[in-house]
Amino acid sequence: MPLNLSQPKRKNAISLTPLIDVVFILLLFFMLTSSFVPWRIVDTPLSVASDVLVTPQEKDNVVLTLKLNDDQVWMNDRPIRFADQARFQALIADHSEGIFIIKAEEGVTLQTLMHLADRLKLNGAKIVSIANAFAMPETK
């Protein structure tokens, strides 16, 4: 009888320890490099249909145009700085029943637009509307 000196082949077990180490290093890397910014909720209440037909008065509407992200808004070709609290209060007092329409030109960021809307609401504006560039006719 011949002597069998060859040993049976053993399967090499794959160790999961290096894989788990790599996964934890990646997890740690992504956790440390990500930035956590507190989210801010914009309150946009939906209008409710009613049976009463209300026609807006054009004379009280105020169109404010944002041309750049430079913290100023244009009304009747005159700039108003966001920091000018007295001008905003006087404007809102003069047009207390009107609609404040914000029209933003191309390149204006949403942050600037919301900053102006917040400033108007904080100073007492009742209705603030954001104009749709495709639906609003040009006024010159």
C-alpha cells in the first residue's frame, strides 16, 4: 500500500477584521468631513378656495426688484438697503393694505430673496408674494 504523504488542502478563511477596519475608517472620515447645518423651515401656507371674489387693488401693490445679491432692493428705480429699517417701516406703513411683490432678476440667490421676504414680514407686511418671471408682464 502506497503511503499518502500529501496533506488535504485546507480552505483559507477570509478574515473580516480588515474589512471592518476599513468600513469604520470610511465612516469616521465621512462623519468628520460632513457639515451639519441646521435646516430652516419656510412657512408657505396654501390658500383656501372661497366663494367670495376679491379683486386686488392695483394702486396699493408694491413691486420690489432684486437685481443683485448686494443687500439692496429697487423700487421705482431707487435702491433701498436691507439695513435701512426706517425706510422699510415707512414703505410698509404707506402701503399697509397692499401686496408686496418681490421680483428677482437672473442670478439672485434664494437666500437673498428669502432675506427680503423676512424683512418685509418682520416690519408688518401682511401679504408678500414672489413674482413668477414667466407670468408677470414687464412694467416700464
